[in-house]
Amino acid sequence: MQPVENLRWWQRGVVYQIYPRSFKDTTGNGVGDLQGVIEKLDYLHDLGIDAIWLSPFYPSPMADFGYDVADYCDVDPLFGDLATFDRLVAEAHSRGLKIIIDWVPNHTSDQHPWFIESRSSRDNPKRDWYIWRDTPNNWGSFFGGPAWTYDAQTGQYYLHQFCKEQPELNWRNPEVKAAMLDTLRFWMKRGVDGFRMDVIGLLIKDKDLRDNPPNPNAPPNLPENDLFSRLLQVYNMYQDENHAVMREIRQVLDEYDDRCAIGELWGPLSEWVRYYGEHGDELHLPFNFRLMDGMTWNAQQMRAVVDSLEAALPDFAWPNYVLGNHDRTRLATRFGGEAQARVAAMLLLTLRGTPTIYYGEEIGMEDVPIPPDKIQDPQGINLGPERTRDVCRTPMQWDAGPNAGFSPAGVETWLPIAADYVTRNVAALSADPHSILTLYKRLLRLRRATPALYGGSYRPLDVEPDNVYVYLRKADAQRYLIALNFATEPRTLAIPGETGGRILLSTHLDREEAVSLDALSLRANEGVIIAL
Ligand code: GLC
């Protein structure tokens, strides 16, 4: 265990993800912008988070809403310019907030000057910056269809595992690597505190680009064009050679003080954990989606995932948890509704490790149904409306006014606004002492003030009734018990070895009292934090 006083900001802190298109529109074009983020910094500061992760704001044709980058060192005019970005960093830092930006190293936009050059002729010096072949292999794109597109001009195919507008860089080429590492330096010099690295497990592909084997467990009834799910992802990602690249990336971050490397990674625990590096010399935080992906709302299942993660982590590795992001169904929708979302908030903010909150979770936002003709996301367009990620990317709900205070009145927002915005919005919930937003603020304040919660050890406790998750957090003499009832009925539990304590916070926000721990009563969907 690391002593709490030695923890870095990205260990003690809480990350808040902003999808800039959907946070706050200050220009009246229906799309959020960086000035909008600046205007909401006081809100974020008051909420009690420590770091902001901004999804991409780079110049982009927006084929994948910014994950198709046409220039790694600039800001799309839709979002502002470099001067706006610099102001955002300065204003955030003056409030003690860190700035983490998205870095998309696996692929560029097909409009990036590098690709325009690369595709211009087979002997262009940048030809080898991308992955060109005479004949494609069998890989499929995440977004449907083959992962290769034929380019008639030079008679070869290029690789893209997302949209065809997202050609993949050849990270085996040292010039590509050098150019991309320089983009990290560019932003660190501008004051950026860390990076969230997009699909970082994909950078190096099999040297021979071998065919992937068929997936024997492919779900039935896949859309016909879902070639991706029909194959096992063996040769297109998580190659051993990728780790050397991770170390080089980390070395560049280490040229600067106290920067943080977060990476988007999935995969089996044994592969995932390797991304911390054998000696802690790769990523600081490989994003951990294990409480999000494939999980149902069940206490035993959640505990099993946390315990297996804790057991798999080497001493130097710091855990982290994610319950929602711009690619997944909203947590309130996934887990059942606001009652579950409140317990999930307490779980996320009291486990050992860095939590990431997705914008809108603090007001309990749910998936917003998108009429088929309004679907924007290429995944939804190609693989069918039920696969669209637009549902979790809708405008933030600030108040009960027109367009939920996101865009000025009369503007058509880029995605529709949730029907319940008149009641579910920041202004209304801030004024309500029992709202989910108030719960988030209380949790964040308590966490920040409590070394046992932000830095202490974790120990699960075995308790009798099912569907309850109980654990201890401890730092020096400070001991806190978290008891979460996942069930929709009340539960009474006896906490082994404990007699009494004091409830500091309940997810219902109506209970602060001394309690006996030989018969602790929890209401349906209630979580409590108890000082022992
Ligand atoms: C990551 C992003 C996702 C994007 C994809 C391609 O998974 O989170 O939004 O579509 O990479 O860049």
C-alpha cells in the first residue's frame, strides 16, 4: 500500500468526462464548444471533481465525431481555437482542475494531410505511414463491413478498423512514431496534464496481417455486415510488440512533470493488466470497464469483478473504475433507473481507485431514444439503430428553459434533448437537498476529505443476505464501512466483528445517525457510508 500522502493527483482525484459537442453551446449552432466548457468550470469546481477529460476537439470532418483527426495540433473551428483552449487550461488550473485530452493515435482522418499524401502515389514518402496492401485480409470493421477499402487511384487497399474515413497509421514506421510522440509534447507544453489514449491496444498489428480465426461464440442474428463480431480479435490488437510502444509513449510523458497516461483497453484481465507495464513503466491507468461491460445489477457479480481486479493488480498498479462513457448505454438505463444509479454512484466513489464520471451521470441522465432519421453515429447508421451511441451523447441538461439551457432558444441541437429535462436538470436538482446531484456533491466532498476513501485499503466483507455488497476502506486508524443494498427490498445485515458506527451518508440523503452493526437495516436500493 502506498501511503496516502504520496498519492499523485490522478490517484486521489476524480475524473469527469466531457463530450464537448454535448456540454454547452455558446455560439448557437446546436453543438457544444470549448467556451461552453469554460463557462461551466465553476459548476465543475463546485461539483467537486478534480480533472476533466475532453473527448476530441481537433479539426475533423466528423465522420466519427472527432475521432477522425485531421490535425493533431489544433482546434476545430466548431469548438473554438487554440487561444480558447489555452484559456480553458488557464481557467481550469486556476480552479485547481487538471485537463486531460483525448489522443487518437491509431488512425487519422482520411483528410489528414499525411493520408492525402500517402494515398497520392505508391512511391510517396508518406505511403508507408499507413497500412496498404494489394489484397485485404479477413478483418472486419468495428462499425460494420470490411476493415479494408480499395483506393482506385493507386490500386491498393488501406486498413481502417473503424470508419473508412479513419485510415490506420503504421506504428511500425519510426517516422510515424516520432511525429505522433511530438503531438504529445505539443499539448504538454500547452499545459495539458494527461491523455486518454484512444484504442491504445490496436497500435501494432500482426507483422504479417494474418487472417483472424472465426469466433465460435459469435452471437446469432448479427447484422450481415458485422464481420467484426464473427471473428476472434487475435492479430489486429493486443500484440506483444505493442508494449514497447507503450513504454516509449510513457517516456515522453515522463519528460514532463506529473502527467498522466490513461488508455482505452478492453480484453481479458491477464492481457489488460500488462498495460501497467511489467515495472509500472507503461500506462498509469489502463481504463477499467469491468463494472460496465456485460454487467447486470447484482451485488455478488460486482464484488466478484472488483475482487478479481484487486487480486490481479501488482503492488505498483493503481486501480480505476468507469461506469459510463460516450460509447456505452447510460448507467441509469443499464442498471434500472435512478435508484440504482444512486447506489452505483456510491460504489464508484468509494471503491479503491480513480473513478471516472461521464457528464450527465451526476443528474441521472438516461439514454435518449433517437428517431431513426436523426441518427448521427456511424455505428448506428451502419449496424442498425439499436447500436447507435447517440443515445448517451445527448445535450447536457442545465435548466428547464428552452433547449435545456444547452443551446439558445430556437436552435436545433445536434442530437435531441431528453424529454425529462424540465425536471432533470442541473438548476432544479441543485436546489433539491435530496437529489442525485446533491448525492454526487456530498459523495465527492466526503471522498476528498477522507484519506481512507481516496487512498485507503479495500477489504470486502462476507455478509449473509444476498444482493448486498459490503466493504471496508481503511487508512491508518480511519475505518469506513460501505454497505450497498442492490436489492429492491429492504435487507438487515450483521457486520462480522463490528458493533456500531455512524452513518455519514445514505444514498437517500435522509439519514445521519449512530447505528448498531449487528442488525444494520438498509432500505430497498440504499447504500450507506459508515464511520467506524
Ligand atoms: C474509441 C472511442 C470511440 C471511437 C473509436 C474510434 O473506442 O471511444 O468513440 O469511435 O475509438 O476512434
